[in-house]
Amino acid sequence: MRVTVLIISFVLMIASGVIAFTKGAIEPVVRNIVYIHVPASICSLVCFGGLFVFSIMYLIKKKPVFDYLGAASAEVAFVFATVLNITGMIFAKAEWGLWWTPSMRLISSAILWFLAAAYLILRSSFNEQGNKANLCAVFGIIAFVDVPFVYISARLMRDIHRPSFSFDSSWQSAALGLAIVATIMLASALIWMRADIEKLNKRLN
Amino acid sequence: MAEENLKKNNSAALEAENISKSFANKDVLRGISFKVEAGDGVCVYGSNASGKTTLLRILAGILQAKDGTVKIGGWDIKKSAEKALPMIGVISHGTMTYPQLTVEENLKFFADIYNLSDKKERVTEVIDEMNLSKFRYDVVSSLSRGTRQRLAIGRAVLHRPKVILADEPFTGLDSKSKQKFIDIINKFKKAGGALVLTSHHVELAGKCCEKIVVLDGGKFVAEANIGDDDVRRFCEDHSTSTKEKI
Amino acid sequence: MSNSINIIKAIFVKDIINELRSKQTFASMVVLSIIIAWIFRLASSGVESAMAAAVIMVSVVFSSILCCERSFVVEHDEGCIDGLLSASADRGNIYIGKLLFNVTMLCIFDCVMVPVVCVCFNLTPAGNLLKLIVILLLVNIGVSAVGTLLGSIVMSIKSRSSVLSILIMALIMPMMIPAISGLLMVFSAGADGGMFSAGQSFSEIAGMMAAYDAIFVTVCWLVFGFTVD
Amino acid sequence: MNYLIGAFAVSWAVYFVYLIYLSFKLNSLNRRFESKYPPGK
């Protein structure tokens, strides 16, 4: 099941790549980073949403599975935020000539990365078990509440980031859509695997 | 059986039913039930990590149980907390007092928290009762361990509770302070209060408890009257399994 | 209701007395901020409003870490938190009491720290004093709202202060941006805040910070109970 | 163009390394789990 999801996701990714480079290439060519940058950004937000939902579910239902899922989505969110920031930085270097500059989207995606990292640090720093799951869930909730403010406050910055690409052909939108779907499938498979690891770890100790 | 007799009486001071608790997805307590009548003392015995402290913290309303109900004098500790909580007094290994505050300020603070109607009078009363009038304006950090323990007991009985929950009250006390503690508790019990305490010292616990309950690995294992012969042996027999596991 | 106010007041007064006796937290907060200001001054050359704004925010955040951690260490040292929890069913009261204490501490701290920074960097915010006070107050509330909750979260961790600093910093970022542009407006006498603030007015900035405060106080108040369970 | 290839290489590398790390971890944990609690019992 999990393997199937992964395979479908890779097939979709390759399909989107083929469409992007045959029919939907964006000029100048470096802007094609968008096909990996935008899906990563959407996925990290989706994973943050997952962290929020699972944390609330854990606090209400107290079922261990939600704790595992919350931990997994935070880690996957961290991975996607890393990709988001790296691709963003490479794009910035190519377009504007510098790796990083304080501007709206750049700051907000950096903060997203900090938040995910902070959750992982908190989670790894408990030496005795205690009510670790509760505390991590609480932090997950307030970290997600922080996200909208990240975007609102970043509006204060002068923005050199393109708000969104205007696509001239539907091929381009199709390629991007396919890439987004594929990446979300990849993300859910990763969360699933990570949650299983957490569960096995807990049972073994 | 002693348990049968307990069940006939309806006005139990403390009634715990089917309590379960899990920490970090590991079960700490599994389905524990017992009753304590007014004027009675129960000692909870168990090896380390058998869940006694957790049980006491749940009974005190500090932690919330995953399952099960705790009733204090007939009031549910979750649903009608404002009725149930003032009936509980807690003593734990920590003294639960602020080292930078004076004896009087400490008691006054908890009187405020419990919102007593006669704060000043009650604080003075407790200070006299616990023989603390000499130290009334002293900062707690300057007091000896035994005096602090007296203050801790004073803090626990400040709001006239019906039940006292004591977690390892004898650790770190010399024999004189231990005797003093037992005297105070027995006076409290004579006045109609109930006592639940956790301890390793069966002999000491025997001086203020009638019944002993043995916990092991978060489960209820056995119970006995403390007057019985060989109660110490009995306790150890029933709590060996965790030692083997470790 | 009146019962809650009583409990909040009792906790607040107790914490203030405790701090007046030991003076430990406040002293370390002030010394830390003076050292920070002094180091930044070494790297600057004369009047620099941008650096002053940064120094103020860094000092507030680091001091709040000390303050929020300390205010819960006091409770956990002798197990007093258990006494509080077994006395009052509503955990939110404890949060509000602690929050008030932390905000008060930070406000008193600001009264010392801001003049020091102004002297260091040759600034005179006299004309914009009201704006300065508004911004500092909003920052204090926001930082303490998050810090009080996180202080309670990290209590079961051994290396709590290092974890706490990371958590507070990550969560307070969105607050930093409007706060720094507001401070820049104050110190550069009305001009817009340098590379920040794309045409935002002061009231918009203050409104954004107030919204952050309101939402975080509410959310943290709601979830505080889970951190002590 | 170099930047584009770099970006794709880095992000795919991150995804794959993470995926491979997870599957290795899962495999080893499964093995440990089965040796501790054999499925027959």
C-alpha cells in the first residue's frame, strides 16, 4: 500500500517533469525551479496543518497514534521546509544575485523552518517520558497558530518575491498541479513511515 | 472480607474506581479501585515505579486519570471539582512551601488560594497547632527539615480537609519528627479525617494506618490489615515481580 | 469569578514578594541587558537607531527567557505547583497569575533597560515616548504570553533554558518584525522604518501586535492545563 | 541552467536520502521487533 503510493507519486512527478520540460518550460529557464519550490512550500504547510490537527486530536482523544502522527508530520514538515528554503535560495541567487535578503516570503519560509526545528528539538530533549506527548502536542498547536502571523507580519516587508507566477499556458498549470499532487502523496507516505517508526520504537522500549 | 464491610457503608471519605493512567503511551496504572472511610488510614505499598505516586497525584486532582472516577465525600473530583478539591490536603516529599516566604506568608497564600472565609484566624490557629509560633516571621529557607515538615502538614490541614494524602512523608525525617508526624496524623484521624499514604516503612505506616494495599506494576495486587503478623513479609512477597523485571 | 480573581491576585502578589526577597531574576535580567547593549555599542559608530532597536528586542527576549523559566522553577523546586493544582480546579488561573507577574517584571525591566540603550546609542525618543511605551507593552505581553506557557512546558527537561530559548525565539519571530519596524519609527522620529515597513502606519503595526497578543494569550490560556497534567 | 540542475539535484537528494533513511530504520526496527516478539507467539 505504502509502496504503491510512493510509486504513483514518482510516476506523477516524472510525468509533471516531462510536461514541464516539453510543453510548459518557463523562460528564463532557471524559473523552472518553481516546479519543485511551490509543491515543497504547499507540502510543508499541509504538514504543519497535519501537526495541528493531530495535536488537537491527541489532546482530546489521548490515543498514542495521534502522537506518532504529530511527530511524523513535524519531521516531514521540516524536510519540506528545508527543500523549500534551499530551492528558494538557489532561485534568489540566480534571479537577484544574492542568496538571502529580508523579504516577505523569504522570512516567512525561514520562520516555518525554525518552527519545525524547534518542535523536533523539544521532542528530542525529554530524558524521562513523563507527559512528553502532551507537551509536544501543546507546542504543535501554538506553532501552527503562529503560522498565519508569520505571513501577516511578513507583509510589512518590501517584497521582491514574485507573488505568484502567471502561467501563459495550461500545460504549465497542469505540470505544477501534477507536481503538487505527487509531492503531497510523497509527504503522506513519508509521514506514514515515520509514524510507524515512532510506534515500533515505543513498543521496543 | 474487609472489602465487603467497606462497601456497605455509603459515605466513604474517598472512593476511587477503576483508575487508569498512561504516561507517554505506557500504562502506569491499570484499573485500581479502593475505598477509604472517614477515620481510617490506608497505606499504599509498592516497589519503585509501581505507580504509587501517580495514584496519589490522581487522587489529589493534580493529574487527570485516563479512565475511572475519584469521589471525595461523594463529590466527583472532575465534575464538581470546586466541592471535592477543598476536602483534600496533600503532603509530598517536597514541602510545597516557598523558601523565600515566611511561615505566615506561606500559609496566608494557600488560605487565599482556598479562599477561606476566616483567613487570619485560621492561619494563627494552624501556626499554634503545629507549634510554629516561634518561627512565624521566619523565612522558610532558614528552618530545619523537621520544622518545614510541620509547616507542610500545617499547609495541608489549613483548609480543614476531610482526607489527607501523604506521599512518602517519612523520607528525610529523624525519628523524633517521624513520631511527631504520626501524632499529628492520629489526632487528625480521631477528628474524623481519612488518610492515604504511600511508604516503604510498613512499621511506621502501621502506627497510623489500619489497612495496607499493595501495588505492583500499576496493578492492584493484594491488601491486608496492618495488625496481622508478618505484614512486612506479605508486602514483599507481593511486590517482587517488578524487581525481577528490572 | 471573584474566586478566580482572588487566586490570580494571590499568585501575583506571592511572586512579587518572592522576587523582592531574592532579587535574583531581576538582577540577572538587568545585567544581561547592559552587557548586550555594551557589546552592540562596541560594534557601532555613534547614533544608530537600527542597532538600538535590535538591542532592545534582543534584551527583551533574553530577559523574558530568564524570567519565564525562573517563575516556574520557583513552583517546581519544592513541589508547590502540586499544591496549587490540588487547590484550584481551573488551571487557567495559574497561567494568568504567572503571565501578569512576567509582564510586570518585563515592564519594570524595560524602565531600566531602555534608558541604558538610549544613553549608549545617543538617542532621544522623547517626542515619541507614547509610541515607545505602546510598542514595549505589546511586546512584553506577547513575549510573556508565549514564554509563560513554554516555561511550563520545559520544566520536565534537564537542559531547560537552552530549549526554552529556542522555542521562544521561534514562536516570537512574527512579533519581532512589526516590533522592530515600530521601534525604528520611534527612534528615527517618524520616518518609516528603513528597509522594513512597506508604507504601514504606526497604528497598523500596533494593531497587528495587539492581535498577536490577544490570540496568543487566549490560546495559551486554553492549552495551559495540558502542560501540567 | 546550472542553478536549475543544482536545485533539482539537491531537493531530489533530500527526498531520496530521507526516504531511504526511513526505510532502513523501519526495516531494522521491524527486525528487532520480530526477534523480540516472534510472530508465532
